[in-house]
Amino acid sequence: MSETGTGKTEMTARVGVYLCECGPNIAGKIDLDKVMADILSESDRYRNVELVIRRYGFLCSGPGKQYLEDEIKENGLTHLVVAACSPRDHDSTFMGVCARTDLNPYLYRIVNIREQCSWVITDPEEATERAATYIRGSISRVLRQSSLFEKPLEINPDAVVIGGGAAGMEAALALSSDLRRVFLVEKSASLGGGCGITMPQEKAVIEDPNVDIYLETQMSSVIGFLGNFEIGLKSADGKDEEITAGAIILAIGSDYSDPQESGRISFSESDEVHILAEAERTLEAAGDLKLRDGTMPETIAVVHCVGREEQGYCSGVCCSSSLKLAAAIRRLSPETAVTSVYRDLCLPGADGENVLRMARESGVELIRTKGTSLSGMELDLEKMDGTSEKRSFDMIIPAAAIVPAADTVSLAEMLRIPLDEHGFFKEAHRMTDPAGTTTEGVFIAGTAHGPMSVMSSMRFARACAGQVLTRLVPGERIVPEVKVTEILEAYCTGCGNCLDVCVYGAIYADTDRGISVVNEAVCRGCGNCFASCPSGALRTRHFTNEQIFREVDEALR
Amino acid sequence: MISDKHDDFTPRITSFLCKWCSYTGADLAGTNRLQYPTSIIPIQVMCSSRVDPVFLIKAFLSGSDGVLMGGCHPGDCHYETGNYHTRRRFAILKEIFDSLGLESDRLKLSWISASEGPKFAQVSNEYTEQIRKMGKNPTRKSVFL
Amino acid sequence: MTQAESILVIGAGIAGMKASLMLAGPARKVYLVERLPIIGGKTIKNEESFPNMECSTCMVAPIQQAVLQNPHIETLTYSAVESIEGSAGDFSVSVRIKARYVSLEACIGCGMCFEVCPVTLPNEWEESLIEKKAIYVPCSGSLPNVPVIDSERCLKLNGTEECNLCVESCAFEAINLEDEDRLLELKVGALILATGSETFDLSALPGLGYGALPGVYSPMEFERLFASNGPTMGEITLRGSGAVPDRVAIVHCAGREEQGYCSGICCMYSFKFVRFLKHKLPDVQVFNIHSDVCVPGKNYEDFFRSVNGGDTEMLFTSSIADVHVSGTDSGLRVAYPDGGGVTADLEVDMVILAAAIIPAPLTARLAELAGVELDDSGFIRTSLDGSGSMETSRAGIFTAGTVEGPKDIQSTVIQAESAAGQVAFLMSSMADLTERDPSGKSVKS
Amino acid sequence: MNSIVMKQDASTAIRELLAYLLSSSRVDAVLTMRQVPETGSCDLGLITDPSGMVEAEPFLPVMTANAGQALSSISMSGKRIAAVLKPCELRGFTERVKREQGSFDNLLTISSICGGVFPLEKVISGDLEKLVPRYIEKTARAEAPRGLRETCKACEEFVPMNADISVSVTEHGSLMHLHSDRAEEYTEGFEGERIEARADQSHIDRMMKSRSAAKGKLFQSLEKSSGLDGLVDLFGKCVGCHGCSRVCPICYCQHCDFESINFDYNQPYFQESLEARGALRLPPDTILFQLGRLTHMSFSCVGCGMCSDVCPVSIPVAGIFKKTGERTAGLFDYVPGRDSEEPIPVMVFKEEELGDIG
């Protein structure tokens, strides 16, 4: 602070500007002394700002970091600009240096005068001039930065799993321990889900003292974010309950497409047409597949890829299931002729090859077609050589596609997560975050994510569990991003533009006050909302208009 | 502080580069020592969707001969859909410039991925040349507020 | 920190990196061991990944950065595990950190040393499509961006002559030709094996002409040919002639028969290649010679449809094993049995073979070191109980990614997350035991 | 379409309808233009008592404020309101609803095929009395009355787009068209012959012809002020009052960002920029302010003309916004105010669009 003539007290900023020589990489091209002299010569243009400008060999080296630390302390720097390499290389290095001093790391900036200056500009004079321009822009900008502080949040390590099928039960088992409760919420009256067979985990889940099972119950409301969700449950008998948890795993499973949807397949109630999942269930329960009149069919056709065309995807598991079923029928009733009709065989992995071998060995007839249609009990097969053939069977088993469960839409709305083009829950990132969603703390397991095998379902479930186990560690706190958006309430009109563009659901409408509210724990700081707000009511910390404008103005001076 | 040692002028191109793709692409151009003119003034932002069209107007009125906005390719946004919004906002701004008879070629949007160092250098070179042909931004002559 | 809270991850591809990032924290330290001098794995060799055609570098670079900057991850590049002893919660592992001859701390990646090095070698990372020096980084944009010296080819190190050019060129005194291998003994509670896979050795299929005919490419060669940071800076030009291809055949299922399984991703990367080709060479004609199209899952069929018909002609063959590629005066001829079993001919100037995904050569050695079982195909065996567990046959050792079998990036990441979760669970249950054991006995040493 | 034949002139008929709505307690209040008979002064007013309806002049051809803007907070009061709006006011209101600044929930909207309005200066000068009778006559014949605002002369959106009730007046009589269930419900019991009829298309076509011609001329006149120099010419006389944004139904911000510290300049900036460039253009804000506003809302501009009407130095702001707005909205086939369910272009996107832009 310094006293001025007017009696007002003004802040004096002491901005340290440190230029890294980076050996010949910077100093060999850029005349650092000239840069320093140029900037110093104009230092009177900053009001109440003292500039400290130095150069150093390698600021990122051990001694360099120590030098910088000492300089910050000795000069009592209030702001720091380091002109060196790309922030990708050493931004965090120098933030770390600041953190060892009283200087808030967010009152520092790195200027890239290597990758985007000395290395790409041929002429040394031009590079020198350019470096000075960049540095001036950053001095101007750093002066408008403000201190930011990390705010660690307490977390609740418990998890809610929606859906008691294979994926849901696997997730529950993978999570439950004395350190963590799991709430397993199932819509129907029993566990097991859509697999139609008794899952081996069922007993373990029921006996697990750390898993609370809610049957005939659905999620009715949810608020909160990773580590702190409040979830409303509604049971079939109308009872409401509220539970709290740190994460939500969606394992609601899927449905099968209607085989007649395509128009290429038509049959009546009385025809012996049974979809694959039904046939599997019957075979599992009864040990054979009989016609409605109780007799054994002499010929059965399993038709692959029913619904692939309409749904626009290959479910990836039907070929395997179809061949397995075909082989099982042959094994259980060798007198039944079984034909598999397919377009492409999609049997990835060693298991797939085994299934195909089993089917062949058990005498299943395999017919490749370009396309198949069904009318009543008669298949019209379009062969690969261009001919076609009509064949009748006693029983026909279409392998229907896996489609999203009916609840997907309402749950997605409740959790504010998007659906993909096929109506399944959309993952946060197809590759790098396939089990996550845009709502942090909400994860997707099993066929709620898309068609997949039981094994893949369980892997997804374990991946969800993995996310929870590693992110919600009992006793540890989580540190949300600090360079996030804040709202200037007086400027906000509550128009909702920001809500519409935010994919993370980080902004809520406070309808009572007629404004938008940012949940800083959820915001990732991209700034899209900021650019959507005509009122200037939003401000992304560290990327404010004022900061960016000043940098631009300086650079163009 | 414009270098005037060449017969023709050195354009100043304010470049808003998203942290994840185009800034990284620009870095890669550097790592590969791909040379481009001194015209580019990079401003790093988290996402191209942070770039309010007003930034571009501001840079234009502050005397940028060209304004370049770099983002991840559509579909690749680190924040899911940010660059789709960017694209619409940019299209609107271009249209505004055209309708008012302002030189909309002084605004450029380019999708540059993190591995496209050569593309960054190429865009820089070509755009600089294009701007050089257009001449200095008339807003260089006086301060527009 | 004790061994119960430390984890060793072997392989710094996307699976290893994801697992490391998930596990590393104030309470858990991760050692990430990588055989190559750089991290990133196979994914960064691909310019774009299917089905989004997303820029792989953009996708992976933030993950690489996060790994290198994470204070709780110790990344050991250019290193190999030599022995693994002990049991779950108490493993002793020795890691050999190979002499890099260049200091990771002092080097800033300026690349001055490459220019002066007199030795040129094929760059295997770039599928030997270009050369590198004896001091090199595998590719531009390498992370860490610090070169290594090939000690067998370096003139000084192999004793040929007293060359000291790189040392003299380095302004940072980062090069030390006296550098030696170091052995590191680690105590860890659990391991994750994530060393990835290889593509089928196409020279084992002489009928397809790989190796003999310059116009025949492996998938990885083509990936690098397309990559804008690759050997041709992204220009698709033919090996040898430098000409731009007009007609390209992609032969599916190369090695499927031999391996005895469908890798499940080759159809997709083949269709990605169609996109690559049409993107850069709009007039190119592409043919996909296939027998089954395997595009499982909600995201892949759309992609297939987007290229089918318009961008490529799908040519059905009743037997991939009978496809034959031969050289002609003007280019290449692909002969294949069509749907009716009649041999058809196709004249092209480039052939790309969609090679199967196979276990990496070092997988068996790793399995032996780790004492874990392999499956019949030579991948590491998991899920012995059918539960989707990523634990191997040895308790406390987990696996993730294509070392466990062929799979796409999504499934690789899912496995990494599963494995990380299982490790975290194991760790917390051990910590739990320690706290609760009334006898005072502890798994901590 | 179900329509009610109006026996008297349109104003009287609508006044009666409004009184009926109030007295039958179907609505709590009516928003309409009013004219105080004694003084001739007019304003936009909210009437709750049927006896107050004597002052209502629903179709008075002036716009003292964009009623769509005025309706904003009133519409969210929870009261049931019948509002008489000019087509552009209704569209402006619709755009505001999309921005959560209003609600159709308790609203009955009444609009008419619009003949345009007179500039506010005519109200001030007291010329209105003379102008209105001639206006009604000419409009019924689909002719352009004299003395209208330039923006109105060039307006092609004079047919209401999404009103519950629209009124059409031709030489052959006046009709009240019922477009919605709410319109049917609210007018139930209101006297008048019901017929199946639409607005007279040939009448609309004739109006459109003169409007299109005028628009062509307006846009052409703006071409003269093209480019940066043109903009400087146009805005050179701007006094920076920001009246244009205050009266704009789309500029819904409580505080204008362009008046905030974000756009404030510090002293060194002035000085240095001045030194570097040799000249400083005053008054401040004009070009950036208007370009910024165009990016925020040009695609939603309904062409109501209020901005031009209030400009103390007669800058053709409305013409500029309309000309630019047609292009920016056209990028996305967007018609501002057409439908409250149609999303604002900058809030949504398509994965495949604007192909060659990047």
C-alpha cells in the first residue's frame, strides 16, 4: 500500500517478469535483453505497478525453481509472469513454485515464447518483438487475475444402484464393504433382471449385510452431485423414502425389439414364432422346446439380425446366443433339424469361435443370406449367389435386437443426462469415459449403455464400481475445479441460455428469484455459458472478458 | 509496434486457440520447427465456445488485421458440444459482417486438432498471406470503441 | 507409504494410464512402468479413432499430461519388470530402468542432438517408413519429450568411434554417455498388467504379398501414413513410387483363420481406413474384400453404413483364405473367390490387410514373470469365476486392455476402470484389516 | 377456421369482446392501447374494470412501447390476461417467452393484420386525430397510408403468426379468426355470427406487394452505408443514449453488458491507442455496441421499429437490424416469434451443418 497525494490508499502491485533462456532455444533466437529493456522502458505506463524483470538460464530446473521461489519471496511479488515454454510443459511446475510461497498460484501466468515464438519465427528481430508483445499482454492480463482457492468437499462414499439385474448386482457386490453401503433399487418384485436365468450373484447380494435391497421401488427424484446426492425412492405401495449417496449407477437393462417392426417379418399369434430370449428361457426351464400342441418340432429356424436394419446397429450378442441356442437344441433333441439363417456372423473373440465350432459340430445347418423375410412359418431366403429359396419350418426363432428399456427416458430427464441417437444413455465420452455420464457421479452399467454380452455388462458394472471406489474414498475429500463459472446475480435475467448450452447440468434455474445458479462443484469451466449470456452475468474465473480484452488490447497496441 | 522493414506490412492476427486441440496443435508446429509468419498472436482459452463473438469484434475493432479462431474438430470437443455452438455463433458473426459490408474474411474459423501441427502452420501461412493481400485493417487508422 | 498402498501398473497405453490416474492419490502411489521411451500406447499412433473419427492425440494427450504431472504417479519409461515375488498386498518387484543417456530432468526436448547425430536407423515406431537417428524420440509430440540413445547403434556406445557430437550439441548438459541401467526394487500391494497387443505378422501369409510387394500395407503402416504428424505428414503416397493411389483394396480377416478367432475390431478399422482414404483422396476407389462384417455394439453399424456403397464397394468372398495378391506391371492384382465361389480379379495399386490382433511377443514372458495363466490364444486369462473380474489367476495381479484379448478402446478403458476398482477395493480391505486386527499383526511391513 | 363476423368496426367489436371477457371473469385484466378522449393522449394500459374499456383503442396505429416487452412481467403474474398486440409485438413477446421473460400460460393474445403504425413524433405533434380515419380506410383497401414509419412500410410480417385470435379487416367487412382452443373457449357465449373463413388472401397479397417493394428500397438505401466507413457515417451522429436497446423487446437484459466495466477503457488504453493510431473516434461504444447487439439478437429481431422510432438522431437502426437479422435468422431457417417452441438458433445446433465454415 502506498499513500498518494489525494489521501486515498492505493494498492501497489509488484509484478515479477522472469524470462527463461532455455539455452539456445529461447535466448538463441530472442534478444532477451532487448525484450527486458523494451518492457522496462514503458514501465511508467502502469499505474501503481512496479516491474521486476529478470532472465535466467533454465527456470524449470531445480536451481531455477529455487531461484524463482527466492525471487518471489525477496521481492514480495504480488503477481508473476514467466516467459518460457508451452503451459502444457511447465504451467503446473511454476504454479507449484508459487504454492511454496505466499503468492497465490492463480496470480501467475506463463507466456509461451518458445513453441509459439522462438521455434516458429525465423527472423530473430521479429521473434524478439513478438515475445515482447506476448509478455506485455500477459502483464496486462495477470494484473486482472484474482486469487483462487481450492475448496475441498466432504463426500458420502455410499452408492445407489438402479436395477437388480446382472450388472446391478455385480456393481453392488463390487462396491459393498464395511466402509460403504450400497442401495440396490429394483423396479420389479425380484432380482435377476432380463437375463431370464438365475444369476449366481443373487444369493451373495441378498446375504450381503452392506447391501440394502429395495424391491418394487423406483427412483422418483434426485438432486446433488458427485459425492453428495439426495435420492427420493418411491415404492409400489406408495411409500416415499429419501436416501443419500455419493454416486448413482444406472443398471436398468434393456428390452428386445418387436420383430414385426420391420415389415419383413409377419406372423400371427398362432404361428410358432418365439423370440430368442423367450426360447432361451423355456429351454432353460423345461429342458426342451415344444410346439403349442405339446409335440416336438421337426424343424426349427433361428433367424439372426432381426431388427438390426431398423435399429441401425448390430447388437453384437445375437449371433452367439442364436448359435448357442441352436446347438443346445440339437444336443437336447438330436432328432430336431436346426437351421441358423444369418447375414454376417459377428462372433468376436475366442469364445465366439468356440460357439461356431460347437454349432457346426452339433449339426446345425448354417445358411448365409443377403436378406431374409418371414411370412407366417415360411422363410424367404435370398442366397449369396443371387438365387432365392422359400422354406417352411415348424418353429421359427427370431433373434430380436436389444433396445433401450422404457424407463430410460424418464431417468435421463431426472438425472439431466442425454440419450444417444439410439435412445440409450449417452456416455460422457465414448472412449475415455464410457461408463460415466455428463452428470458427474452418475454412471452407466450393462445394457442400459447399449447392447452387450452378460460378461461385458458385468465389466461395465465393475468399471462403474471402479469409478466410485477410486473417486469416493471414505475419509478423503474431493477438490472441485476452481477455474469455474460464477454468476453475477444482479445482471442475471434468468433467461436460461446458459442452462441450454451447459452439457454438465451445472446450472440450475432458481425460479423464485428468476435467476440462474451455478453449481461450482459440477462446473468444468469451459465457458460456453459465458459466451451464451448477453447480459455478461456469467464470469469464468481466470478467463474473464476483462482479462482477455486487456490481453488483446495490449497485443494490438 | 509493427515491423515495417518489409515493403508489405506484417499482419496482426489475433488467434483464440482452445486449450485441448488447436493450442496443442500450435505447440506441435513449434516442436517440429515449422516456420510461419510473426503474424499470429495466440490467446489460449479453455474451449472455443468460450469465445464470445464479441471477442472477435473487439479484436477486429482494436486493429487486428485478421482474427483466427481455432477449435477441436466438430465431434471432438473436450466439452462434448462446445464447438458446435462456436460454429453457429461464428456463422452468425460472419453473416453480420457480410450484411454490413465489413470484410468477413478478416474472421476465420479453423478446426485444428492436437496432432495437426502442420495444419496449424499451413493455416497460419495461408491466412497471413490472404490478409496481406487484403491489406491493413481500416480500424488500424483510428481507435474504435 | 507402504507397499499395501502402492501399485505397479505395467504398460502406459490408454489402459495403464487410465488405471494409474484413477488409483493415484494422496493415499496411494502408482508406479507406471513402460517399455518404450514414451507413454501413450497404440492409440496415439492413430490419427483418428473410430467411430467418431475423433482425433486420438486430442483425446489422449490430456491423459498423458495428467499422468506425467500427477505427483502420485511415478512414471518409469524405458523400463522393464524383471521379477515379481510375493503375494497380494506384499509384492516385491524389481524394475530395470534402462540407460536412456539423456536426463529426463535436464532435457527440454529441443531436438538439437538429432541434427548432429551421424547414425540413421529405421524408425520402428513409424513402422520403419522413415528413419531416425541413434539419439531419437519415436515421434513428434512424444511425451515425455526426451530422447533416448540406441546404445547398440550409437557409434560411441558400441565402440565404433569416439563420436561425441550429441553431447557437444546439447546446451543443457542433458546427455550423459556414461549412463547405466538402474535396478529399482519396489514394494507394492497389487499389479495391473496392461502391456497391450500386436497385430498379426503378415509375412506369415505369403499369398497376400506383404513384405514382397511394396504396395501392400499393414494396418499400422497405413495409420502412420495417414497421420499428419507421421512420416509423410499425412500424405497418402505409395511406398517406393511416391504416387497417390487410385484404387485401394482392403482385405479383411488377415490372420483370423490362423489365430482361430475374430478380433472384433478389424472391420471397424478397415471402414475407418475407407474414411481416411476418401477424406484425403476423394476420387480414390476403395474395395473391401470380406466375408463377415462384424460391427458389434450401438455405435458401429452407423459407421459401416456411412461408408458402404458410397465410399467403398463391399466385395464378398466365400473364402478369405483363398484371397491372393500378386504384382502386375501397373500395380497389384487381388484374386478372390466371390459369392458363387468363382474367382474374381481386382486391379488396384494399394492393398491394406486388416490384420488380426494377437498377443504381443512379450506377453508370454510377462505371464511367466508374474506367474499368471494365459488363455488358449496366448492372452492373459481373467474372469475365472465368470464374474467379469479383471483378476488373473494370481491373487493381487490384475490386467486390463488388449493384453487380455482383442478389443476396442472403449472396452479397454472399461477394463482399466474395472481393474482399478478391484485394486482400490483390495487396498481398502487390506487397510481395513490392518486397522481391525486385534493381534496387532499387520500386512504392513 | 372458425371465425366470428364483426358487425361494427373492428375496434368496437374487440372492445366489446374485451369487456365481455372481463365481465364474464374469463380474464382478470386486459392489455391494450388506450386513448384518453379528453386530451387525445395515448398509452399502453392494463384495464381490469369493464367500465374502463371506453378508453381502449385496441388498434390505434401507434406504438408507445413494444407491448410485447411490457407484457413480460405482467404475463408471469399469474393473472389471466387478454392482450391486444400488433403482430411484431406478439412475435417480440414470443421471443421473450423463449428467454423465460414471459409466459403464454394465462394469456389470450389478440392481434390483427397490421397496417403499420405512425411515428411517435406524430403523436407528439397531435396529428394523430387527422391521420387515423384515413389510415383505417386505406388499410381496409390494402393501400399504404401516408406518414407511417419506414420500418412499418417495409414490414412483410404484418399477418399475426401465433395469436389466439386474429382480426382481419377488408372493405368487405371484418372478421375475428379463432386459432386456438383457448380462443374458442374464451369467446364462447360472445355474440356474433360464426362462419368458416380465413383472412382474405388477395388482400394480404396486395399489402405484401407494396411492403416488399418498400423493403427493397429500404435495404437498398442502407447499402450506401456499407463497410466500415459506411458504419461510421451511419453511427457518427449517435449520442450513445442506448435508447435503441432500452426499447428493444429482444434486448431483455436487466443491465446492458456493454455499459459494464467489461467494456470500460482505462486511461493508458486511450492514450496509447491514440498515439499508435493517431485518431480516436467519439462518441464511444457505437460500433462495438451495435455489432455486439447484432450478435446477441439479430436473428430474433422482429422488426418492430421501436429503435428507429426513439433514436433522437434518426439513425435507421431498425432497418439495419432487420436487414442483418433476415440473414442471420435465414442461416437456420429461423423465423423470430413464429412459434414459442422453436428454439433460439444459438442455443441449439446440428452435428452436420454449416459445412465449409471451419
